[in-house]
Amino acid sequence: SNPSILILPGDGIGPEVMAEVRKIIGWFGDKRDIQFDVSEDLVGGSAYDAHGTPLHDDTMAKAQEVDAVLLGAVGGPKYDDLDFSVKPERGLLRLRKEMDLYSNLRPAQCFDALADFSSLKTDVVAGLDIMIVRELTSGVYFGEPRGIFEEGNERVGINTQRYTESEIERAARSAFELAMRRNKKLCSMEKANVMESGILWREVVTRVGAEYPEVELSHMYADNGAMQLVRWPKQFDVILTDNLFGDLLSDCAAMLTGSLGMLPSASLGAPMANGRPKALYEPVHGSAPDIAGQGKANPIACILSFAMALRYSFDQGAEADRLEKAVEKVLADGVRTADLLGEEGVTPVSTSEMGDAVIGALDAS
Ligand code: NAI
Ligand code: MG
């Protein structure tokens, strides 16, 4: 049978960018005879509207069965006042937690055509190609105790940074495996200077690193890492870090590449019975309520997320390259959505026109 994909478009611009990915999935079926069994369901605010929960149990069960989940984005002002337990983001967190997607891969790659557009100097970002591996299922977003408690005559908000050795170890292993397939260079970031969890992190990463003698391992405090990412990002290849620092560092790396609308991600877990890792692919950006419904969203982050699915879930590395080259070609040709416009005098294309341009470049490939 064909490999299966569950599409969860979500809220805001999620459905808009996902529509372009569906075109591209269709193209691979028609032109390359690479077929997928595609199903679609609700997540986030749209699921809350339909079911009163940001992720229905049936959707959760489906996500566990498919070979890959593609997610758009969740959230929006309409849902800001909802109880924390049913907020759209809880749907996404539940997917990540129950699928046990502990390794979040976030490439920060600067296409040549956009090197001038980055907020940094061209020579700092031109040719940039780094990969941040963020631990995704533990740390301060999940650690107990957590909550808002009474303490004396005021309240205290508590979250706990907590990492077990095995949690650090599996994240580290996935980063070292990736480093072996790339340039054999790994920098691990924590704050071992002020946090015990950071001391343990550094110790475990060093221990796992001994199994990968070919990989050049270095350690850096995460605050310095943020500075170095802006100063000279090309010093890095693979960066391994925890959930919280990874959230910040990858958003920081996002600006190196020009726009949030360009950044894909993969979240991988343990291998399933068929050998494929549990996997969820999504753009890094959110639901962008400020531009939702206007056909302005850049679909490239979501399209490149599908390219990562081709590479990491479906063993279609050559087809992933083909898709990434098509995106590169379109950008080199000067096709720009509004978020990629620096200079005046260029008319932006719409979300669907960008998708069509990528299809055109695929046709020509
Ligand atoms: P955001 O990523 O939605 O938007 C930040 C800025 O980037 C906005 O100005 C937006 O217009 C722009 N932008 C984002 N993606 C774009 C694209 N593809 N093309 C063109 N411009 C794009 O982050 P924000 O505004 O902080 O959050 C909005 C909502 O999204 C909130 O409800 C938030 O909770 C949710 N969110 C969801 C995420 C997810 O589903 N993984 C991640 C981040 C935020
Ligand atoms: Mg973030």
C-alpha cells in the first residue's frame, strides 16, 4: 500500500499554505508516480470549534497510525481567552507528546537569492546551511511541578526545567546521527554555568559523543550561542539544544534566512514497526492572524516541510532535492510573496501563485 500522510491544516494561514502543499503532493503523484494515501483532519481552534477540544481522540489515534503528519499552524485571537486546557496550542503539544516526537529538526538555510534580504550582512548569511536539533518533549514546558500557586499573600508561577539522562541521550543520538550525514560538526548549547540540568546535559552529550569519534563536538553556553548565531552563524553546522533554548535559538536563526515564511521543521520520534520514525512536519511560523484570509502567506515553509518529509519519512532524498531546487529556482527568478519584499518596484505574488510557480519549476526540472 502507499505511504500515508495525515494533513492537519489548522487555523489562520495554515489551510492557505497547506493547499499549496496538496498541489505539490498531487504533482508527485501525477508526474513522478509517487503516490500517498492522504487524509485530512482538524487541529487547534478549528478542532475546538467542531468538537470542543483542540485535538479529538480520533485524530490523535490517526496521527499515531500514519507514516507522517503534515501540520499547518494553530491559534489565533479568537481563541486567546479560552481556558488553557483547550487552547489551540494544547492540540499541537498533545501530538508532540503522545507521538513522543523528541527530536525537532529546524534547518536555517539561506537561499542565495535572499541573502541580500536578510536582516544581516550578505556575507554573514550567504550560503548558510545549519540545522538546529531541539529536544521537544521534555524540559521546562513539561516539567513538574508547574502551575500558579498561593504563597503567603501573593501567587507564584512555577515551571520546572527537568531532564532525565535518557531524554538527553536520545536527543543527542539523533543529533549525532544527523551530524554524521552532514559535516560531522556538532555544537551543544545549555547553561551549565547556572543550571544543574545543563551540567547533566553537557555530561550526557559528551558521553554519547564518545560513540561518534568522527564528529567534532563542542559546547557553548546558550546565551553566547545566541550571540554567535547573529555574529557568524557559518561557524555552526548541527546545533543540539534543549526545548526552551531551542525555541529561542531557532527563532533567532529564523531571522538569518529572511522570513519566518521560509522555515520548515521536522519532529521525529522513535522508529515504528515499519522502520520509519514517528514524524510530524510543520512550518516554524504560526497562524499569522494579521495576514490570514488575504492570500498573502508565503507557502514555502510548508512546502519545504513536505520536502523534509520526503527525505526523512519516505526515503525520497532525490525528490526532496528536486523540490528544494524548484523553490531555489523560483526565488532566483525573483518570484516573491509580500514577506520577502525588500526593494520597491516588485509586485508580490499571492500564496497560490507562489505554489503554482514551484509547480512550474518542478515541471521544468
Ligand atoms: P506568527 O508566526 O503567526 O506570525 C509572526 C509574523 O510573521 C506575523 O507578522 C506574520 O504575518 C508573519 N508570518 C508568519 N508566517 C508567515 C508566512 N508563511 N508568510 C508570510 N508572513 C508570515 O506568530 P505570532 O504572530 O506570534 O502568533 C500568531 C498565532 O499563531 C498565535 O495564536 C500563536 O499562538 C500561534 N502560533 C502557532 C504556532 C504553531 O502552530 N506551530 C507557532 C507560533 C505561533
Ligand atoms: Mg517559537
